[in-house]
Amino acid sequence: MSRRANTLSPGMAKPERIATVLEREIRSGALGFGERLQSENELVQRFAVSRNTVRRGLEELSARGLITTKVGIGSFVTFDGKMVDDAIGWSKALADAGANVQTRTLRLEVIEDPELAEMLGIEKPAFIAVDRARSNAGTGYAISIERSRLPLSPELEEVPLKGLREGSLHQTLRGAGLVPDHGEEWADIEMLSPEDAAILGCETGTPFLRTRRLTRRPNGYPIEYVTSLLNPKHFALHLEF
């Protein structure tokens, strides 16, 4: 798609002016979600600036959470350019961001995982496994898979029988009085396995953003260990410090 030249405000630094013009096009819909931006060479010609200035402008646009040029590590996720705080639960967070999300529960049962118990430093290897896949309800487009592992405890022993409270793991944990006090989160890239690719309707080997999040009680005992595979066409991690 061709872009017309833009007149930039003279009082603004060139990288910021470039970012502001592109942000206006993104928010107005002229640059649709998932659409590829012009190449660096094309932007150099369009704005009559150096390649370094263009790169700084793109870095600024990325810092505003509107494009993904590199992945950082942090607690916030952008969905289609909107901030998503997964601390309130994925379903509500995505709904608040305007996503038309359909959630499928793939698994809800008690399992034994000695390796995970050893990694988390707990004695009992019994966990409640909650696996869910999310997609766009209108198009069926893949959004994510989340695999949660909850150490089996008296507060949660009826969950495998009664299911999640209001269909939400977030509400289930809080209803049981399990409110995270602190935790850790990691992020990297994972190529979809044949199993996950089939669930998401994607090709095997498609790169997805993988986050692993561990939340703990005030005494340090684990509440939830969840591995999420996020479609990078929708999500990008953003670090604030």
C-alpha cells in the first residue's frame, strides 16, 4: 500500500515525529492490524531522513506498544496494540482489550508430575492440570494456548469435579483465597509442535511467543505455574522499568 508524504511539525524531534505519523496511521486504521510497515529504505525516502533516524522512530513506535520489532521481557502483553494485564485473568484481560475471544477447555484433571514438583521445590507431585485454547470467536483465528498447573491443595480439591468458577481460573483461585503475593515470569520463542499446531489450526513449526509464569503465596508456596503460547501476530511483551 502506498503512503503519501506527511508534513511533520517542526518543533518535534525527527524520530518522534516519524513515530507520531505512523501511530496516527495505525490508530486510524490506515495501517491495519498485522499489516507490514514500509521497509526502512521506503521510510527513509518517505520522510527524507537517515536510516538511523528511521530506526530510532521505529524503536519509539515499538516503545508505545504499537509494533513489534523486537521482543523484551516484562509483565505486560500488548494485544493488537492494546495493553493487557494478565494478572486479572486472560479472558477478562482480552475482553477488556476488545478481543472477541472463544475459550475451549482442553483438560481439567488431577495429574502427577514429579519433575515439576522438584522444580518448584514441593514434596507432593499432585497437580490440577488446566489446559485451555483461545481463538477469535468470529474468525476462529488462533490466539493462545495456556497450560496451568496448580499444586493440589484442600482449597482446590473440588475443582476437578465442579469445574472452574464462572469458567475463570482467576476467579477460582481468588474464590479459594489464593491471591498471588509475588512471582516470576520468563519469555522466549517456541516452535509449535504437531499437537499444538493441530489445536491452534496453524502449521507445525510456527513460531509462538512462550511465557512461563510462577505465582506464589506470601509464604513462598507455589499457587500456579502456567505456560502460555501466544500468537506473535497479536502479542508482544513490553517492559516498563
